[in-house]
Amino acid sequence: MKLNGNYARLSDSYLFSNIAAKVRAYKEAHPDEEVVSLGIGDVTRPLAPDVIREMSAATRDLASEATFRGYGPEQGYAFLRDAIVRHYAEKGVVLRADEIFVGDGAKSDLGNMVELFGRSRVLLPDPVYPAYRDVNVMAGNSIHFAVGNGRNGFKPMPPYGKRFDIIYICSPGNPTGAVYTREELKEWVDYALATGAVIFFDAAYEAFVSDASLPTSVFEIEGARECAVEFNSLSKSAGFTGMRCGWTVVPSELADGALNKMWLRRQTTKFNGASYVVQRAAAAALGSRGEKQCRESVEYYMSNARVMHEALTAAHIRHTGGVNSPYIWMQCPKGMTSWEYFDLLLNKAAVVGTPGVGFGRHGEGYFRLTAFGNAEKTARAIARLVEVTSSLK
Amino acid sequence: MKLNGNYARLSDSYLFSNIAAKVRAYKEAHPDEEVVSLGIGDVTRPLAPDVIREMSAATRDLASEATFRGYGPEQGYAFLRDAIVRHYAEKGVVLRADEIFVGDGAKSDLGNMVELFGRSRVLLPDPVYPAYRDVNVMAGNSIHFAVGNGRNGFKPMPPYGKRFDIIYICSPGNPTGAVYTREELKEWVDYALATGAVIFFDAAYEAFVSDASLPTSVFEIEGARECAVEFNSLSKSAGFTGMRCGWTVVPSELADGALNKMWLRRQTTKFNGASYVVQRAAAAALGSRGEKQCRESVEYYMSNARVMHEALTAAHIRHTGGVNSPYIWMQCPKGMTSWEYFDLLLNKAAVVGTPGVGFGRHGEGYFRLTAFGNAEKTARAIARLVEVTSSLK
């Protein structure tokens, strides 16, 4: 057998295992202290009542022969794809059901979509969600970075004069919480069209955008149907991290229709559809009543984000995000690396966050906070974080 | 963007859409006639009571904050991997939990596993489940066939003197229903070890084996831990075709431990675990009570297989399978292609099956019947099939 040699070029990631080991050691040494994590990337609120009701009904369907469902369409049931079409229509984006592919989450599709391309020059933001990089290392692609920093509000703009095959954009961004404006996204679309690139647009955090002037789908931008694929997920908007359901939009214009056909072929060959009960639950989450219920959890998280954002602002601690995004990307105190700041916070404030360097070289000196925790704990933790951080000045 | 040129080398498959179109046309012309399908590849019996009970309990867990579950381990929850370890222990196969990877079905894993290898020479049986071939075309691998025919009981044996990197074996086989004996499988394992190949062993139909002398896992064979990966699924054994849950075993000995680590890395990077409720349901299906309940459906299907097998045997129609397998692979009447026989059966007996040529060049002249239908309808349909076929002699 011949192994894929690209795997040897992956760098091991110990980010979250290192964090877990440090937290464990601290808790063992301080058994009576409350350690609060502001580093949770997972949701914590239960599923919406309508979602639970629909899952229970779907479960009952599977219990009797007359209503049993076996294999479903690989690209998703029509009832769910139609619900997704309506979800886009509400923001003025017109899609056909056969441009939508239901999957088991954005992570799978973002990784698997790379298969449709030959060896590619790939442009990623730095800092970045590490899986974007790793799936391209596995494919043997050459990886280039567009640096996001304080000067561009952590929103890298097109590197004019250079060409890439695949461009990754995540907006609202993980880890920085930065959100592209309509005009900025238009620049990326125009650049992709001019250079023949495809944009992989990760819209997993769209539900956290409350400012109506900000785009929540790349297809709100003229020309995007000719150059972009969009990945979305119910993980954060409806609490589906453990349910596993997302979708990918492959417009029929892309590569003269070739890409939509290729993805259909890929999915029908290597995937057998998302679970029936999960698809029923997903349709409920996108229904008018279910969506309202899901919004309550999103607002709960955004209230956490606001509390953190206001506390940091009052203390003059530089940061982005926390508005239109569940992530806050804050500057570490002067002269501290992100791991040094992590250690300080854990030991002096019993607060856990995520060192920015875990998201790329240009994440060094920054720190990620998330809004997915319990409200009372989050409020206590941000107060302790501000106190410890301010005392350093 | 550069598209993956291998996709252009895929041949379009119209097998099932052609069948559907012919059946539709027949039904329109004969609205009052009962058309029975003996071509169903999907299960039709409802889920077991214990599985339903556990899914309902898991759904309730997701409805409240205290019991909510978000992201799970990408390789599957410990409770399910431990249940799978016990499932193997019952047949005398000792596995470690970290050699087991829970996924959303064998189809995904069988396709995705190819990524761990560089350009490979791949050996497939012919006839074969078409996805095996397509995923290797997509990867740019060179594809070679080991012919299964009446002379070898549709169980091709190693092509001594030739070398391949990846060897696919499905036993009990789809579409032929043939089951390798322990001795035959040992030949394949020895051949793989001698030539440095890896075996992809598809055990999706193991639950249909009732003859205790036949192996139901490649790991019952000495040496397999050094050369084989095994794919399994609850689709047919527990009726999970719409639920989506399977597992893959990657022994720690393979490629000196490299393959297990690579698959773990692949799954943690491009997959986020099977749905929590589905994993709870899967554990119930593997529990002692749940397994007994699932066996009742397997026995229902195997009773259909027996009825078909006995009817064909009594009429001296040559076939394999139907014993230790839910598939029957029968010879078409002399001089008829598999599509000609399909048309004859549809028009004279109102019975639908699957033309063997859909599974490869060497499937021409054969016809696949499945045992997944309703018992009364299956009995009526096989009687009509036998009558029409015998009248040709």
C-alpha cells in the first residue's frame, strides 16, 4: 500500500489538549475554586421545543412499518431543502432547491469540497479555523495566507496582483469575530471573478448578525453565483453541534454548471444523506415558530457577548467582535504572548480562554473569548478577567 | 480554479433511474396491476422497540440544559465504541476501543478511506457495488478487476503473481450473495501480507450469516490485523438505512500504526461525529435485548430469502446467495441479456429486479433479487418469476 505522504506534513495540534491539561492541573491544585471557561466553542442551551417535538414525531415514524423511512435522497429531503430555500428568500437571495445539498455539518462539507479540485493554490486568512489549513495540507495544495490584523480590522482584503485557485472567507469570522461589509465582500467577489478563483464562504455564524446592513450570505453580493460556494450549519444557530446538520450551496452557474454536478456525484457516491430524524428537526428549526425559539438562544449568547464587549470597552481593552458575532478577539497585555496571558488568567482569575496563536502565526498576541457559556458565570468571569488585566497596566 | 479532472472519467450510471422509468411506464399502462419489487436494496421493517425507546430518551436529554449534549468525540462516544468492542468479543475477535471509529455509515467511510492512500493500483471484484469503483476513479487510482463467475462461485481468489495496493472484499457479497469461507479469506489475507496490500473488508451484511463456520469479520483470520481495515454498518442489521450509523476498524498494527493515526486525523479534521441520538440508538441496537429484537427483522428477511431460494431450486434455476445473505444472484435464461430478462419479468410477471450488468461487465447474464420486501408480496412475486422463467425452457 502507498500512504498519502501529505499527512506527514500536517503539524500536530495540541492547542485544546494543552488547554485541557493546564485546566486539569489547576483544578487539582485548587479543588474548591470555580474555574469558568470563556473558551467554549460548543453551544450549551437545549434544543428548541418545536425541534424536540418534531424529532419525537420522526422517531415515532420509524417505529411502524407504514411510516418507516429508509434511505433518503443523498442531497437531503425536499421538505428541508425547501425550508432552506425559504430561509434564503427571507434575505432576498433566490436559490433553487437543486443548488442546496444537506449534509451532516459544515465541517464535513468544507473538508470534502476540496476533492472537487486539482492541486490548487489556496488563500486562507491568518488567524484561521485550523481545519481549513489541514484539509488543504492533506490534499497537497499550496497554502498562502492573507493576514488579518488590527490595521485591517482582522478583515484581510484581496492581494491584488496575485492569483489563487481557492479562497476561504469566514464572516462573521472565527476566531476574530470580524464581519465583512457588503462593499468589502464585493471586492472579494470581483477579485475572484477577475482571477478565476472560487470562494469557499463559511456562513456558520450568520445568525449572530443583527446589523441589517451586513451581508449574511455571499449570494447577497452581485456576481457571487459565478464564483462562490457557501457552507452553512445549524450548529450554532439552532444548537445542532451534537445533532449534525448543515448545508452547502453550489450555484448552477459555477464552472458552467460543472461544480454542482460534481458535488452531486461526490455526495451520491460517498455520502448517504443526513439522518432522517435530524432532517426533520432541522426543518423545524427553520420553521417560523422554531426559528423564533432558536433566536432566543442566539440572543442569550449575544447578551453574553454584549456583557463581555461592554466590560472590555469600559476597561479600554482592545478587541473586535462581540457585536454581530459570538466571538471576541482581544489583544493580550503588552509584551505577553497568548500562552503567557492564558497562564496568567487561569492562575490569577480562574478564567479559561483560547490563546490566539492556536489559530495561526498572526494570532500571537491575541486571545479568543466565546459567548456560549452560562450568563451568570460569563459575567463573573469577564469581571475577573478585566480586574486582572487592568492591574497589569 | 482547477477542477479535479478525474471526475470527467466517471461513467454516468443510469441503472436505477432506468429501472424507475421502466417501472413507471409499466404502471401507467397497467394501473390496476400489482407490480412487486424484488430489487429493493433498502430495508422495510421498522426500528426495534429498544432502539426507539433509547432515541426518545436521547431526544429528551437534548431538551434540557442539564442533560444537553453538544459536540461529541469525532470517533464516537465511548458507550457505543464499548458496545462495538463487545459485539466483536462475542465472535472471539479482540479489539481496542481506539481501533474503532463510529461514522455515519459504511458508504462514507469506504469512500473517504481512499484519501489516506497515494495513487494506488486497486483490485475490485467484478461484479461489484458500483461506489467502490467510482470513489477510486475520483481519486485517479488505476482499477483492476478480479472476475467472479459461476466457476469460482462468484468468489474471486487472489491473482498470484500480480501486485495491488488496495483490495476490496465484500462478504457476504453485494450483489452476488457469495460468502467467503475461513480458508478462502485466509488465502486473501496471506496474499495481502505477501504483497504489501491493504484489504478493505466490507462486512455490512455479516448479520445475515447463520452458518457458524463462516467468518463474519476479517479479523477472525490470523494476520488480518496487519493488512485489513473493516467497514461495518447498522443499515441492514438494525434497519438504520435512514438513521446513518456505521463503524470502521483500523487495527493499530496496520502500517506500523500509521493508518490508525491518519484515520483519526482525517476524521477529527473532516468529520464531527455521528448524531448523538443516532449513537444512543446504535448502542441500543447492539445491546443484548436490542440485538434480539433486530434479529427478528433479519430473520424476517432471511425467511424471504429462503422462500426465493427454495422456489428457484425447485425450478432448477441456477443461483447463488439466499443462504447467509439477503441477496440472490440468479442466471438469466439462456441467451438473454440481463436487461432483456428485466423487461420480460416486468411485462410478463409484473416483477422488478436488478439487471446484473449494472454491477459490472461480468454481471451480464445475471440478475439480482433482494430479500428486503414484504413476505406475502415476495412469495407471490417469486412464484410469478418462476412461472414465467420456466415457461421459456
